[in-house]
Amino acid sequence: MRFRTRYERYIGDFVLHCHILDHEDQGMMQNVRIGITDGDGGIAIGHH
């Protein structure tokens, strides 16, 4: 699944998760990477 959102002041990685532990154990936890597009549909690696 792909979600598109806009972050104006953050580039980097974080964990998105539910605070109900049963839900986390059932997959409602994932790593998220915020990056700058490279113009070809990918993410350019950049500095903060």
C-alpha cells in the first residue's frame, strides 16, 4: 500500500504505530521514510 502525504519540515525515518499493543503485534506498526522526490518517482537521499 502506498500513502502520499506532505511533510513541510521533516526528512528522515520514523516509526508509525498504533498505541494499542495488540494492534502493534498484529501488524499496525511500520517504518516510514520521508524524502525528497528525485523527479522519476523515487526518493533522493538527502540531509536534514
